[in-house]
Amino acid sequence: MKAPLHPVMLAGTGSDVGKSVLATALCRIFKQDGYAPAPFKAQNMALNSFATPDGLEIGRAQAVQAEAAGVPCHTDMNPLLLKPQSDHTSQVVLNGRPIGNRDAYDYFRKEGRTELREAVYAAYDRLAARFNPIVMEGAGSLAEINLRDSDLVNVPMAMHAGADILLVGDIDRGGVFASVYGSIMLLPPEERKYVKGILINKFRGDLRLFEEGRKMLEDLCGIPVLGVVPYYHDIHIEEEDSVALAAKSAAAQRGKVNVAVVLLRHISNFTDFNALERDPRVHLFYSNNVDEIAKADVIILPGSKSTIDDLYELRRNGVAQAILRARREGASVLGICGGYQMMGVRIRDPHHVEGDLEVLPGLGLLPMTTEMLGDKVTRQVRFQAFDGAGETMEGYEIHMGKTLPVEGRAFRPLNRLEDGQEDGCIVDEKCMGSYIHGILDNPAFIDRLLAPHAAKLTAAAASFDYHAFKEEQYDKLAAHVRQYVDIPLLYKILSEQQ
């Protein structure tokens, strides 16, 4: 049995420096080297979430890291999840269950932080009793000195765990010397000693040009630079944020099925489309431009954290009319979760779960009506097509609201769940909706979605195994990080007496 290692925390000089991806890499490296790692992020703010096997909710990034570590995800890996609902408010999910909405100012005040701190510490302690090493992730910058007293996720969390901190700096955005040195110097001496190494991420160009800079950083900070990790283009790990979605080309491609995902203002769980994006038969893009949507063979309405607000905006900006016109002209339309709700006849919110608007007409593509409810459904599911044809598939549900057929209208469910319940609605093979996130991770469902447009495909197009693809990407990421990070030195740091 291997000697236990200290926990390690990937903390950053700021947001979007690559902490999540590097934590994913370490989870896979430790697994490859015979350890039993698990990820942990005390507090995550993201619209991408995932349902655990026991039907609770965590941030998608920690579910990805758990997958890289080869273990089932659990709420102890992300006990506190903030799901933004507006510029100022978020839904607070504690230990997998929503506990209400909080204004950002109220949330980050010192009052009431003790209970949250105790909850995230307890989750870490439970996780550390089962796995080793724990690969921890900070949030934003580790040196947010104005938030230090209320910080639950960075240095105070590392101190509770006795973790060795690796500070990650993003050289691509510039100012890496100031951001690394400044972050360390802003920490009080008793916190600074936990920072054991530096990782420079997203390097472009000839690494030899940074050798002198590496030595200068080590002399300035008094700790080693464990690695300078180059930017990569050929490794695909699920993204946590939706910033880059609109940049994916909307230009139609011959020989492929062109799929448009409607770019909602409050889009959530956009990782639903990663498998489809990698499928060689598909050209996928995100857009809210009516002319670009008109080019699509398949239009997908994704999940939303604010369904009624996004539906109102689709009606205002003309996208709703463009979708209806495309449907009449032969395009397929698929709605997932909030997108499924939008495809119905109407959405009602009499209890003001989402806001002040109590009713809004839907697109009328499905004979369904939705009522928003305060209780959230969160569960993993196994299902088959309702007609019983084909294999058993897997996915998960995370939604607020109940969708039922309009009285007197013909209705055909899309799927039958393993427990006998029905899911979704299908009008024909080109018009359907479902509450199931991850439905497009199943090759059988993708085949069904693309079948009406098979005549467009070239002879070279083939189906796609997304699970095998992801495993290959985790291994490629681990190999990339091993090449540029001093892993033996990391093991030495994590094994030394503290």
C-alpha cells in the first residue's frame, strides 16, 4: 500500500488561469500512479452542474475531475455550489440541495459564515477519510484580501486540510511576475508558508525563452516553479464557463449535419453538447442570430437557469419566430430541460419561483404546459425510447418545474425511465423535448436525432464513442502535464514532513 500524500490545492492568481484543468490532470496522474485520488472544491460558482448517483447536485467541474480520478462523484467533492440567477443573486446549493437564493452582498458578509464553514470542513473531512490524495481547487485569486475573513475556499480551506498549495499563474494574459509575486506577498506570513510551489500555465512559444524568468520567480518568491505548461489545442476537456461558446463558427458545412444550439443569456449545462460537437457527422455552433439559425438542420434549445426570462428574450429578439420558421421548412427542433419547457404551449410561474411574470406563451411546438415549482428535481436516470426500441441510455435531471400534457391534446412521451415514469414529448422524429441532461452523450440518441438528415452525410461519416473519447483526453492531458511539470518534485513536496 502506498504511503499517504498530503492534500494538494491548485490556487490561482485569478479566475480562469486553468486551475480546474490542472486539477483534472493531477487526478488522472495520481490514479495512473496507483493512488486513490478525489477532487474537492469547497465552493464553486457555475451554471454547469451535475447530478450525483444519489440524486444530489454538484458543480460539473468536480464531476469531470472525479471521472478523471476514476471514482463516482459525490456532494462532499463540492459541498457549496452557487448558481447565478442574475448579476446580483445566486441560488445556494449546500450538500447537494438548494437552500434558497442569496444576494451577493449578503452572502459574502461575515454573519452566517460559521455554519457554511463548518459544513465545507465536514465535507472535506469525510472525503479525506475515504481517498488519498485529495486534489483541492481554490476559487478566483487566493489573495482577495477584502474577502479574507469570509473566505471558505482558498487558504483557510488549505490550512484546515493541511494542504500544500500550488499557485497557478496564467502567462497568456500577461503580468505573470506581478500576479504571482503579488499574490504571495499579500498573504500573511502564517498563510504564505502553505504555498509550496508555482505553476505557470498557458505558455505560448519557445519554453527556453522563459528559463531566466523561471529562475527569477524562484529567487523572488523563495519557492520552486514546478512547471511551465504550454497552451494546447488538441486536448478536449469539458469547459466550466460559457465564455467561448459564441466563437464557434456558424458557417454551414457540406457533408455534415449543421446543428445550432440557441445561445441563451442564462444558458446552463452547455456540456450537454460536447459529445455532439465531437461527432464527425456534425458541425455544431452556438448562436442567437436569426440568419445563422436559419442555416441549421437541427436546432437545440438548451437548459436555462432563468427559463421565463430567456423565453421572453427569444420572443423579443426574433429567435422564437426563426425557430418556428425553420421547423416549418424541415429543420429538427430538440429542447432539453428549460428548452423543453420553452417548446410547450405555455409556462406558468404562479409562485414567483423565477420572477414576477406569472405566465408566458411558449413556442407551441409541443402539446405541453409547465408550472414552475419551488422543489428541485435532481437525479441520475436510466431510460429507453418510449417505444421500447433500442438500448438503455443514461443521463441526469436537474430542474424546477413540472411539465404535463395539455388537456385534450394528443401526447406521446419521448422516453420511458427505468422506474416506469415517462419523460419528455415527441411530435415526430424532427420535434421533441426532454428533461434529461446528458441525453446526447448516448450514441443511440444522437443516431436518432441525426437520422432524418442522414442524406446530407458523406460516406466517411461515422458514429462516435464519447466515453472512450473522454478517457483518451484525460490520458492525453495527464501526459501533457507530466511532460512539463516536475512530478517527482511534486511527490517529494507532498511526502515531506510538515
